[in-house]
Amino acid sequence: MRLQPVLAGIVLVIVGFASTFAVVLSGLRAIGADERQAASGLLILSVTMGLSSIFLGLRYRMPISIAWSTPGAALLASGVGQDITYRAGLGAFAVTGVLLALTGLSARLARLIAAIPVPLASAMLAGVLLPLCLAPVKAVAELPRAAVPVVLTWLVLGRFARTRMWAVPAALAVALASVWLTRPADAPAFSSPLPALDFEWPTLSFGALIGIALPLYIVTMASQNIPGMGVLAANGYRPDLRPVLTTTGAATVLGAPFGGHVVNLAAITAQLAAGPEAHPDRDRRWIASVTGGVVYLLLAPVSGLAVSFVATAPPLLIGSVAGLALFAALASSLHAAVQDPEAREAAVITLVVSASGITALGIGAPFWGLLAGLAYHRLTTRPRPRPVPEAQETDEEPSATPRP
């Protein structure tokens, strides 16, 4: 019983790291990071997540788990930064961190973000995820010998509730085993598993701020921080979101020059630390999130090996694992996007434009998708009439003739 929250924290990190680090690497490579810079990004994300989880868990004695923004990495991998330099991308990461911190400090900015309809934010995320989730289909068609075992492993383990959390890590293990077994004999040796932090001065550009920073901020708030708070509330925890946002925003700003994109509240794996599987006693579950932070720090040195191994694999094969990891997020986003009949058409417009992959004025499709959806929603939504105050009731019967 004493070890239960410790084991829960270990499982939380292994599942979260193994399931989605391929998405993070795909996002960093999409904005121009080389192998060394991608390893630095994975390293700094592991360090900032670990330190933030330890600090918040010890400070508030709640299972406040911190993770990288998987939807944010998927946004980068969708190609929004294809015409943006790597240093401009780092500048967008830093601005995203500033926006997160300001949201924690400013109630007005928090209300502004809350005013974005949930169906439209969810539709934008679904549009970002859809092209990535098509990767397993393409991999099965183009790389059947390598991709079919990966998909079958994911299907078999995903069929059983108790092993579902291991479906994506197992699929990744099969993919890496396939890469190892089919590796040419004359292939270059793997680089050193110990990564080094690579510092680059971020630069600011209008295209990166509008095309990356703003959608990255909205996606992180809508698909990570708000759902993460919902998971905590469902398990009886009501932490103040403001210190969480200021902490993760500051960590994002500090990690941006080294390649880290965004750290935020965990949403997908938050239940592993906040739920009864971590410990029957709610006052003991904070140990799980703190343990997870320690494990992140222990995993940080192996990020170089992870990047080196993935670099030798066919990009489509690793992309298929990333797509499998994002299926659940795509399903929940689609459900939230079409749930409200009044916003359904606007959500579909947002989804279609966001998934189109267009770039206009140096700005990527997710921003234009959200803008198009908001414009259509504003044009087609009728203002609700104000309620008419009811007349006061009296015991006196109405008179047929007016009184003098």
C-alpha cells in the first residue's frame, strides 16, 4: 500500500513518455530542428516537467501532474511551421509561455479564452490531429511488413481495458524492434545516448507568432489545462489554476531557447495519479505526481538515445505510432466539436480549414480555421432574447370595466 502511489507515478511517466515522445520529435523536426536540437528539446522538456511536477505536488499536496503538450506537438507536426525558421519557432514557444503565465495573472485574459466556444476549439484540434491519424493507414499500405505488426499489437492490447494503457508503448516497442531487425549491416552506429542542451537565441516573427504561438496557446489551454483541471475536479481536487499556469508558463519560457515547446497540466495520463488506482486515500495520491516528476528527471539523460534510434527509422513508421497515440484525442475532439447543434456547422468549417494544411500570409491553417469558424458562428448565431419579467400575481380578479 505504501508503494502503490510510487508505482502509479512510474507507470504514469512510462506510459506518457513512450506513448507520445514520437509526436514531440515529429513536431520539433517539422520546424527545422536537427537531431541534436531535437534531443535537446526532449531533454529540457523532461527536466521542466519533472521540476514542475515536484514543486506543485509538494507545494499543494495534490496529484498535479505536468506533461508536455501532445496536441501542441501535433500542431507543429502538421506543418504549420514549414515556412518558419527554427529560431522563430523557439520565439513562438517563448511567447506561448508568456501567454500562459499572463493567463494565470490576468482574469480578463482568462475570460477572453473562455469565450472561445468549446466546439470550435475542439474542431481546430481535430483538424490538426486528422492528418496525423491517417499515418497508420498510409504506413500499412506502403510499409506493410513493418506497419501491420505495429497496428495489430495496438489493436490486440487496446481490446482489453486493463492493458489498454500499454497499447501504444507496446506498438512503439514493436516498431523499434522492426527497425533494429531490418537495420542494414553497414548503417552508422547510434550516437551517444547522453544528450547536451543546445541553446539558440529565439527570434520573433509575425508569421510564427500568429501561425504557431496563438494556436499553440489555444490548443494547450483547450485540450490540456482545462481538461486536466476537469480530471482533478472529478477526483475531488480543486487546485487554483493560476499558480499552475504561472509555473508552467515560466517553465515554458525557460525551456524555449533549448527546444522545449510547451509544458502544461497532464490531461491524458492525469487519471493515473489522481484516481483511486494511485491510492485509496486521496491525501496520499500527491506522492504519485511527485514520483512521476522524479522519474522524468531520471529519463532525461536517455532522450539522446531515443532521438538517435527514431532517426534511423522510416519517418512514416514512427508517424504511424504517433497517429495511434492520438486516436483517442481525435475521437474526444470530434465528439466535443459536434455535440452542440447550434455550433455544429461552424465546427465543421473550423475542422475542414484546419485540416487543409494551407498557409496564407505566412500563417498556418489552424489559425485560419479558428478564424473562419468564429466568423461563421457569429454570423449564424442569433442573439438570445432577454427574458421578459413576469407580471406580479394578485389575488384580485381582473375588472371588466376600467376604474375611474
